[in-house]
Amino acid sequence: MNGEVRDVVVPDRIDGDVTKAVLCQNVVGTQSAVMVRTDLAKETPFDERFKRWADLEWYVSLSTKCDFEPVREPLVTYEYDAHNRISDNYDNLLESYRLFVEKYRGLAAEYGPLFERKMLGWTAYRVGAASINDRNYGVARRFFLKAVQHYPLEPKFHLYAAVTLGGRATHRLAQAANRLVARTPVTE
């Protein structure tokens, strides 16, 4: 990023009991900006089995013990292009997926069968998203279709599954369309 800040993104206000939200998506953000009381941090150790999604797994675990309160101003600069991060290790992705489902499917089921399916869909979607970013279109397609199968009510799952059908060609076409839409001014 060369010291340049391109966008400041403050997530939608998520606070209080965030367990349902974090079972599906990381609505908290990077761990670099999270402040936790010492006593809670000590009683909520990281599950070292998670080589990927460790932050999300910890947020779910922590959310069952306390409420969350957001800080509205940006606290850190996060460089998305950085390499050699733990999330770059694709070999651990499927194991973390399996562990997450195994560990939290029961908790999701406590919110009802539809929510359990929603959590399973979002978990599969995360594998698909990591795979499409790595240009592993076959794995991405398989997990986006699995996301649709688990929770067909989420339009995003259908869109991403469609984008992977033609592999690199449809992915590049979708990226070009996205850039075009982003540049087009909205008129009333």
C-alpha cells in the first residue's frame, strides 16, 4: 500500500450478543483491532488446532461468554496484499473447515434447523471464497455449490457458484463487470 490508505471501512454496527453473526461471518474484523479484558482472554484460549480461521473461531468462543461493543473509528491499517500470512497456507483450509463445522454445528443448531443450514452454507462459502482467490476454481465451485445446497436462500452463494462454472474465463468476466458497475454513477 506504500503508506497510502485507499478505503476506510467500518463494519456495520454489530454489538451485544454477536454469536449468530460470527457463526456465519467475521463481522468483528482483524484481531489487531480487538480489545478484550484480560480475564476473558485467559479463560478463552485459542484452539491451536485451527491453522486457518483461528480469529473467527476465537470470536465465536468468546461471543458465548460476553457481549461485544464496537469502537466506531478505525484503529489499524490492514494490508490485504501482505504475503506469508497464516491465511496464505491453503493446505490447512479443509481441516479448519472440518473442525469449525464439527465444533460449532451444535451451537448453530440451538438457533434452529434453518440457522444451522445457514451456518453450514456460510462455512462452505468461506472455503469457496479462499479457493477462488487462489484461482482453484474446481474447489471453489464445489464449495459454492455446497453453500447453495445448505442454504439456497442466500443469493450471494448462487452468484459465486455461477462465476466459477467457466473457471478462469467467467471469473475474469465477473471481475470486469464488477469494476464497470463500481465506476458507473447512480442516477435517479
